[in-house]
Amino acid sequence: MPLDINTILAETRGKNFDLFEKHINPVFVKVLRIIGFNRSWVRGEGAYLWDENGTCYLDFLANWGVFNFGRSHPTIRGALQQVLDSDFPGWVGFDAPPLAAVLARELTKRMPGDLDTVFFCNSGTEAIEAAIKFARASTGRPCIVHLTKAFHGLTTGALSLNGETSFRRGFEPLLPGSSSVVMGDLKGLEARLALGDVASFVFEPIQGKGVNILSDEYLLAAQDLCRKYNTLMICDEIQSGMGRSGRFLACQWIEGLQPDIICLSKALSGGYVPLGATITRRAIYDRVYDSMDRAIVHASTFGMGNLAMAAGLAALTVLDDENLAARANELGSRFRHGIEAMVPRFEFLKGVRQRGLMIGIEFGKPDSISLKAAWTMVNKINENLFAQAVVIPLLDDHHILTQVAGHATPIIKILPPLNIKDTDVDWFLRALEDVMVKLHKFPGPIWEVLLKIGNHVLTAKQREGRSADT
Ligand SMILES: Cc1ncc(COP(=O)(O)O)c(C=O)c1O
């Protein structure tokens, strides 16, 4: 029988969670069921998803920043179809793929400073792994310094640069010589670099976890220190790049900042094909590929595939042709003003962290007695629970996908596609206002849902505790 993907999709509709639970990850399915994200999606286009009942949702999760150009963008889809129709051979192995060379040229045109050489891979974490290896090989030093709240991926090397202990538990010891410094602590950074064994200082200009925007002063001073101690700067633009921040790269907001290595992924693929890139200067690259028998000393079988390269070229075209970095700025200001206007009205709402369309909405302890009691109660159960109290009704009542911005942070993050409409901003602002109104009524229906979830979390924790004891 010929393979029919549409039949498979139709037959598994509504049953996908059971199947996934059985053969892939039951714990994740449990989480999805508790927070109500167990919906069967049947279609995606632009910033919208449709479920099996035909309900339209606004996707402000965008797969953690992959869909800067929305789903099914015709230019990106068209480029992929052209590659498939061309029969042009990819992955010959001993070859120099032309689409890869052109995408590398186009990327280097958009880089700060003299970064003129690209390594292609298939994900963000692989882009970081390459950066770690390039930094070590070119400096001859073993250590990498990262920030305490960093996230750079989950393969072993990238995980060594992760600020969150819960990700690391069970996988240690990780890369020897990796250590963290606190953002803003220049003395701590200098003390570490002065030991003379640090190959690189790695940072996200806007941290994905918590949407912390690193200040110009801090990064420029860190750059001076890196230059003083011959340490390379790796700038992780995997989430903040590709127009998301309102510039091609978020580091380009800072005049004079010129990282030595830049990592891109997520939106670089236009949302269809996995793709990552590590961009550096020739002198660094040449220290890695330093002889003919080391010509492919760092490589990956599926690197530089024609579909990924075409998707990358199409993504750059869409970004330029639709002027989406500028649009991200315009839309970002609209969100900021709308949210800030609500702050005086809602005790739980504390502020907004925003650059372009990378937006964190901050919540915190209210002043009035009854709300303070509610805040304390949920935070005692779980430090992520309050943020879920915003995410869940945004999805259930207003059909908007958002996310909690990190572990134990009362912040939600939105990463809307850069080509959304003004009316989508209004949809979100109206929804946030409604959720705030409801959350400021305690007791009330949202709090009941929250406590139910809190009970699930507590029971699961108790069960885990009991099985760990036995
Ligand atoms: C800033 C940053 N770096 C690296 C990564 C890892 O990327 P990937 O999940 O493609 O491995 C992510 C993923 O969320 C990220 O946000």
C-alpha cells in the first residue's frame, strides 16, 4: 500500500498523545495534560494554529522563536519545493555544496566586524558545540565562562554552560573547566579571566530564560576584559537573532560590540528544516582546520543539506523583503505601551522587558492582604505556578499560546512571529487584561484551576519522593 501521510494524520487525530505517551515521553504528556496543552493541531499558517474543532489560536510561543516568519511562509515553502523538484544532488560528501557557499556569503554580509567564515550544523546546541571547539582550538585554552542564568542547549558541552541546575542533575560531571559568573559582575569576570586559561566568555545578548537584556555598559566592559586577557567572545543569537530583537542580531544594538564567534539557529531555518550556524573569522577557523588531514575535523553528516540551505536563503529574503526587523520594533513598542498602561491597574503586574518582539511580562507580590495571601500560597506550592496562572487562561479562554519564561521566575514570555498584524497585538492585550481582571479576584475560577494544578504537582512530588525513598 502506498504511504499516505494524510491518512496517518487523520487516523491518529486525538490519539496522538496516547501514542506519544506509549512510545516517546510519558512524563511530557503528563505535563501537557495538566496545563491543558494537549490539543490536536491540524493546521498552521502564519501566526495561527487550528485545532481539530476548527478553533483558531494565536501562536506566540512560535516553537521558542523558530517561527519568526510564521508557519508555511510561501517564499520559504516555495524555495524548498524548488529544491525537491530540481533533483539537485545534496550530501555528496566529498563536495562543496553551492547553496551552502551562497548562504554563508549572505550571512557574513550581515555580521558585525570581520566575521567572514561559517560552519553549518543542524541545531542551536550544535552551533554552540562548534563554538566551544573553535574557541578551544584557536586559543589552546580549556575553559569556557558563562553566565549564571544562561541557556545554550542540552548536549553535553552546551549543557556545561547552563545556569540551571535542574537541567544538569544526573548528567554531571560535564565539561571540565566550565564555570559561571553573575551577569553584571565585572570584577568576578576579570578575576576568572586573569587566570589565563579561559578560551571564551559566552553570552546571550538577551537571555531566553527570563528575558534579561544585558546592558551595553556590561557587554562593552566585558569585551574590554576579554581583549585584555586574550579570551574570545561567543555571542549566542540562537533565540535573539534573525530580526527578533529589531536588528538582524541583538548584539548589533550595541555600538562597538564585535563578538569573535556568533551562533545562529531557530529562525534561520525559516521553520521547516533544522539548521544552525557558527560564524567566525578566518583566523579562528584556520586554527581548527589546520592541515589537509584535519580538513573535516569538525563536521556532521547532515550539515549543509540543500533543503536547509535553501530554507536559510529564503528566510533571509523574507526578513529583508518584508522589512521584518523594523516591523519587530514597531510591534514591540505597541506591546510595551499596551502592557505598561495596565501596570497601575493590576497589583500582580510589575512590568515588561522588551526588545523588538522578545518580550517578558513580569509579575510579583501584590500589596493587598488577600491577594498577597494567594500569591504566597501558590508560590509555596511551586514557584512557576503563578506564571502558569497567566499562561493557562490565555490558552483556554483566549486561544493564545505563550510560555513561562524559565524556572522559578514569575515571568511569561511571548515570541510572536515578526509578521503578525496590529489586530493580533490587540487580541493579546485584550486577553492579558481579561486574565489580569480575573486573577485579581481571589477566590475565583482561575485560582480554583490553579490550586487543582498545584495539587497535581504536590501529589506527583510526593509520589516521586516516596519512590526515591524506597
Ligand atoms: C539562546 C539559546 N541557545 C541555544 C539553544 C539550543 O538550541 P537547540 O534547541 O536548537 O539545540 C536555545 C534553545 O532554546 C536557545 O534559546
